[in-house]
Amino acid sequence: MIENLIEVTYIIATALFILSLKWLSSPTTARRGVWAGELGMALAICGTLLYRGIVDFKLVAIGLVLGAIIGVPLGKVAMTAVPQRTALSHAFGALCVTLVGTSEFYLRAPDIPPLMMAVLSMEVILGSLTFTGSLMAAGKLQEILPQRPITYRGQNLVNLGMLALAIGVAVALVMHPDQVKLFPALIFIPLVFGVMLIVPIGGADMPTVISLLNSYAGLSAAAMGFVLNSKLLIIAGALDGSSGFILSVIMSKAMNRSFTNVLFGGFGQIQSAAAGEQEAIPVKSATAEEAASILSAASRVAIVPGYGMAVAQAQHKVRELYDALSKRGVDVRFGIHPVAGRMPGHMNVLLAEADIPYDRLLEMDVINGDFPQTDVALIIGANDVTNPAARTDSGSPIYGMPILNVDQARTVMVIKRSMAAGFAGIDNPLYYLDKTLMLFGDAKSFVGSIVRELGGAGMS
Amino acid sequence: MKLDLLTSLYVFMLAAFIGFEVIRRVSPLLHTPLMSLTNALDAIAVVGAIILAGEHKNNLAAILGTIAIVAATSNIVGGFIITDRMLRMFKASGPKKP
């Protein structure tokens, strides 16, 4: 009887989870999606607590309370810290799955049927590599670890070898589940592999890597569902896994790279060649005053933000600029590249936090057609995603990557600290165009000066 | 046992298809909240951890289970809080002159 009741809560929870994601499709219904998710989660947990086999409620209570105590501050981090928080939560999810998988192994060994052992191995391998991989990603995003990719000769060979070794151990355990001593290797090797996998990944590849880790976390949870024979867990894991997978595909398409290229490519090696032949080509620069007068004379302005805006925490100044220009009747919109920032959708969250209405935030495909009718394209802290070499120079490492066609606007303004190359180490021909004005300075203070100039001109 | 695994595979496959169809429709505007929400939902793994810790079959399972509950619960609580915070920030232009 109680077993049936528990199943009913799980079925309702499953339906609520699917609805939750469905409602997330639009900003107008999205919050309802969170409520549905919360309700489903509460139901499933309450249902589980009814389970007769539970004798030690004290431990469960301690776990739930401690988790809540840790969870609340993790839910209240600053919006700029969301990428590392997300990576950290992938690590926590993977930790949970790995620990449960480990316990299940030791509870059931040595009588584990081959298929069960295979799924259990998958759960533990995916879980532990996601755990350390996500911790590494979080460390890089928090800048505790160096953000530059670290590469060495034979790196891919070492990584693939380790993965093969882990799979070898799994196969051995499937055939001889009584070899309990082998099991620690099944955790340890993927733990090291997770670290090695993220070592060569640079900051700009983080959106893809976070999505991929998200997908692994989901798949490991689904594998746990297979082991525990829990349909609810399989479904939640499959939803999370496919979500991460879709995002990874979107991200790698937006960089014109394959998964394997992101994971095994290591991007940073090209810059030496580009830097060698580079002559000092003159660029045109402008002051905040000049920029303000051009902007106020424009009727359509497109702002293109990038990771530099997030680093400079310039989003609130950008909002002031948006207000000042809108008040003068200038049509201001934002062009968001899918990989701008450090995780999918990063720029949208920062701009929404600064109170910029979401209908002003346009996807790349939507805004690209409008650049020829745009008076000014203002680029704040973005580089490679605006590089026209991606369209024209077949020798460029980013050739073929979809970019924001800012060079088709009548005037291009670029706020940039210096002429240093972007993440990919590639020079940007955009900066040498006749129509391009370089605005050298810190994004936050430069946008602030433009806003002041606009305010001053308005009063006179 | 074999039969169960087969049923599980069917469930997994159907759920993956539903996931693809539902998530493909999520606007790129909301990709960050999407990731934090799926992360919170994924922490439903807590039910497995609760059973493991609650059954207390041996000390190893109980301890690992409890740590697993902590990890998953922090994802549930943190994930829902931050997703809701983000979604509250997304506002439309409203009655503003064109």
C-alpha cells in the first residue's frame, strides 16, 4: 500500500519535472517552471521518507539540514559568479552519484550480474570524472587555477590511455565481480582523468565544457537510476543529460568546432605565428566625448557585450548608457553571441540583472540581418565573436565560426583595454577598418564617461 | 533483473526524446537558468541517497549516503533559489515609448 503511494508521488514528480522544463521555454512562464520543479522535488522526497526500509531518520535529517545550510549561500552568489557556481553544483551532483554507486557496489559485491556491473561502472566512471572535472572548471572560472590552457606533448595520448584503462578495469569487474580489490581503481582513474581533461581547456571554451559536464552529470544520474531501478531518477537524469547535450551542440556549433576539438584541441598555440608578422598598423581612436556625440546622433545602435564586460562589471553602466540613449529616441539593442561569456546565456543574465528588458536582447541570427541598417555597433569587451576574419580569411583559426557582423554597421566602436589579441590569440582586422573607432580604457569607466557626456550635452 | 533493465532502457530512451523536444524550445535567453534548473532537478538523486543512509545496512553505506544527501540537497536548495532569482530579473520592456 505504502509502496504504491510512494510510486504515485514519483509519477507526479516526473510529470512536474517535465512541465517545469516545458514552462522554461519562455520568460513569461519560466517562474512557474521553478515552482513545478520545487513541488515535484518536495513530493518525491516526502514519498521516499515513507519508505519502510528507512530506519535511521537521524542521518537523513542531518544530511538534509546540512545540505540546506550549504545550499542557501550557493543560491545567493553574485550573478557574475554563476558560471563557477554552476560548475560546482555539477561537481556536487556527480559526488552524490559516485558515493551512492560506491556504496551499492560494496553492499552487493560479489554477486553482481554482468549487466548490472556494467551500468554501475558507467555510473561510477562518469560520476568521478565529472566530479574532479567540474571542480577544475570551477577553479578556473573562480581564477584559483590558471585560466590559460596548459598543454604538453602527448597529452591526448595520456588522456585517452587513462580512459581506456578505466574501461579495462570496468570490463574486468564485469567478468569477475568478486575482484572487489579492483573497484577503487574504477574511481581513482576517472578522478585523475577528470583533472587531466580540464587542464588543457581555456576560458573561452568554458561554455562548451560546462555544458558537456552538465550532460555527464545527467547521464551518471540516469545510470544510477538503472542500478537502483528508479524510473524517476532515469527520467530526471535523461532530461539533464539531453539538456547538457543540446547546449554543448549549440556551443560548439557557435564556435565552429567539434566536441573532440574542444576537448582535445587546445586553442592557445596559434598566437606566436600571428604576432610575428604583425606590423604596427595605425588605428583610429576616439575620446568619450566624440563617442557620445556620434552615439547621440545615431538612430539605431547595437551593443555587443562580451566576457570583458562581465570582468569589468560594466553591466550597470551599460544600462545607464541604454537609458540615456533611449531617452534621446535612439533605438538600442543588444546582440548576444551564443558563446559570449563563460557559460551558455551568461550575458543575458548579467544584462537582465542590470534591468535591461529581455526583448532588447537579441540572438545572433536575429540581429545579424540588421547590422547594415545600424548606425553604430558598440562592442564592449568582446573580440573573437566580432572578428570578420572568421568570414573572410580561410587561413584564420576561427574561419567558419559564426560571428556578429558588426563590420556591416556604418560606424563601429570598440571599447578595449589595449590592442592585445583576444583569447584565441588572433588579430582582429575589424580594428583597422576605416569606420572603426577604438575607445581605449576600462569598460566600466569608459561607458561611465560616455554617459556623463550624454547627460551634459542633454542639459545644455 | 534482465527484464527490468530493458524497461529502464525504454524509459531512458523516451525521456531523452522528451528532453530533446522540450529543451530545444527553451529560448537562448534562458540558457543559464535552464542549466541551474536541470541541475536542481538532477539532484533528485537524493532519493537514492536517502534510502542508502536511512537503511543503514552498514557504516560505510550510511556515511557515504549521508554525504551524498548533503551534496544533493545543497544542489536542490541552491539550484532552485538561484534559478528563481535569475528568472525574476528577466523583465519585458512594458509600457515604454518606442
